[in-house]
Amino acid sequence: MTSQQDLEALYPFLYSGSESGAADVDGVLAEVRQSTVDKAREIVDLRREVHRRDGARIAACGAAMAGRFARGGRLFAFGNGGSSTDAQDLATTFMDPPPGFPPMPAFALTADIAVVTALSNDVGFDVVFSRQLAAFARPEDIAVGLSTSGNSANLLSAFDEASRRGMLTVGISGDTGGKMAELGSIDHLFVVPSPSVHRIQEAQTTIYHVLAELAADGVPGGHPFDQPAPGWAT
Amino acid sequence: MTSPEVRDRKFFDDRVAAAFDARVAPLEALIADAEPVARACHAMAERFHRGGKLIVFGNGGGSTDAQHVSVEFVHPVIVGKRALPAISLTADVATMTGVARRVGFAEVFAHQLRYLATPDDIALGLSEDGRCDNVLRGLEKARALGLLTVALVGGDGGDIARSRSVDHVLGAASTDPRVVKEVHVTTYHVLWELVHVFFEHPGVLTGEVMSR
């Protein structure tokens, strides 16, 4: 049980009766330090939980992605806001990988701001990803959509389009999975069980980094892209 | 699920286990580094309080982090937190590639800072190994202009960690760029959230900030 004295020792600024002076700075710094420690512990625990719940499914998804790349498939990644930066990180992880990994074809559907704003302005924001998939996708390709809530309308329609075209579909969601958890169009769905958007994003980053590692390294003898390849053209 | 052209299932299971294990120690190191994180938050809050903005830059995966940081501050995910001004220098591909062609890639961020920064601002550079010439040049230019300078680095921190132009160096204890990025994401999420804690105690933002 925490005593009043312990609380005062942890958060002296709450009890000092003043909001200025060096003692208060030390108090807030102590609070912020403790909060940093707490958040770092949260993400360690959350990753452990993701590994326990979904480790085997991540392995299976990585193998399926490696299979698509081995057949000449390409990866398309998409998300909104912070998740759009994850989509772009995933694409560049394949295109410009760490030493020892083969580059593979991948593209983030948020990278071309002209296409994104044209589709949003002329048709609607809900179709920004699905229309691009309709233009680019081949059946051997992979679609990876990221959302912390699982409720983004443009992701839901993108998964429907991807599934219709025979793409391997991978969804990375958070909390309880949202509407993404109700779709029949996602082959591999990973839900990070946390109420914190920040912790969800941090664990999602690990999931897609591990998937990228498996997909790139999972083909013995290397990928067709290690040799001169027909390239990007559809 | 496994198709004949890929490795056996045990390979994938073992790699998943190893990958998740590799994520633990660098977070323990971040926990040990809580004091410098707290001091960086305080110094950043002081700059925002004075009317400064945050300017973020990095290469490759770090460029996606720069954009993630800017959206984090401008459009907070937690309802009720105030929007704070932040821009990512990698968002302007036209200027980046133009300066790279005309002057050189090492100068792209320094050039943008020269024309976009004011002395109250904060420069935040990300580098997975601390060896990005353009990030280092950007931080040096920022320091010369009077900005607060913060760097998120990995590995041994490289030239950036050793630079006298950087007020706050926060390291990620890994040499795997993917793990470094994940520690950086946690670090800047914490920086964003805890800058706001200082705003809840405005009295602590009027005094001298111990930025080193």
C-alpha cells in the first residue's frame, strides 16, 4: 500500500503549494522520468504478449509473404497519419534493406501526393488506396494495411479490392481490431491488444519489421529479384 | 500455408522468437536513460513555450520517423492536448532533390533550416547509426542559428553523438536499424507526451532550462 509520505516523495510538486522554483522543476522532472520508465515497461510487456498470442501466426504470414515474392509478387503498403509513415517505412525496408538482405519491390500508396489528392478531390478519400490497387495489383502481389483503430474506411475498401484481385492480404490493427476484425477479406490479421495508440504503433512496427525480415530471408537461394528481373512494369 | 519454394516452418518460428528477444535489451537501456529523456522534454517544452516550432529530419526509415513526429505534434492522438507546430524537412521532396542536385546531398537539411528556422525553434535529427552527413550538417546549422538541437541515434552514435553542436543525444542500444527505429518510435512518443506534462506545470517553464 502506498502511503501519503511515499506519494509526496514521488511527486513533491503536487504538495509544494507553488508552481515555480527549482524544487518544482525537480518534481516534474521526477514525474517525467518515472513516466518514461513506465511507458518503456509497457511496450516490453506488450511485445511479449504479441509474441505469445501471435508468434506462430507471424511466422506463417512471413512464410506466405516469402512465397509471394518468390513467385514475382510485389508489396503495397497503406495507412493513414502515423500509419502512413509505417507504410512508407515498410516499403523502404524492402526496397533499401539492411546489409545482407535482398532488395525487393515494394511501394507505399501514400508516397505520391498527387495521386492521393487527385483521388480524394475527384472521388473521395475512402477510395485513395483501393483505386491505386485496382490500377497496380496482380494476383501474386501482397497488400499490407496498417491502422491503430481498424476502422479506417479507406483501408476497409482497399482490403476488399485486394482480396477480389487475389492478393495476399495482411492487416495490422490495434485495440480490439475494429472493423478490420469483421472483414472476410484479410488473410492474416494481427491485432495489438492495447488501449494506447502509441504502444499499438510501437508493437505494430515490430510486427511488420519481423514480417519483412521473414519475407526477405525466407526463400532459400534468394529471390528472383536477386537476378536481373522484368522489373516494376505491370 | 507454406509453399514449396520457401524455407521450412521451423526457420520462420525460430526467427520470430529471436527477433522478439532482440527487442528487450534496448528497451531496458531506454529505461536506464530516462533522465536524459526527461531533460530533453523539459528543454523542448521551454522552446515551444517561447513560441518555437519543431523541425525534424532524417534519411530512409528516419525520414518516415520525421513525418511521424510532425504529425504527432500537429495532430495529437490524445483528445484535449494542444496542437504544437512541427514540420518534417523530408516532406518537401522537390526542395530536397533540388538542393541535392545543385549543392549536394549533405546540404539538404542545412539549406532548409537556413530559410525555415528561427532561433526559438528545435531541430530534431534522426540517424540510425549517427553517421548521416546531412543530419549532422543540419544540426550544426541549427546550432549556429541558435536552435535547441536534439538527436536520436543508434549503434555507437557516430559523429552525431560526438558533435558539440548537439544539446541532447538520445541513443538506441542496438546496431539493427529495425530495432533502432522501434526504440526511436517509443522515444519520440514519450517526448511528445511528456512535453505536455511540462505545459501542465507552466511555472517550471519560465526559468533557466538546463539543456546540457
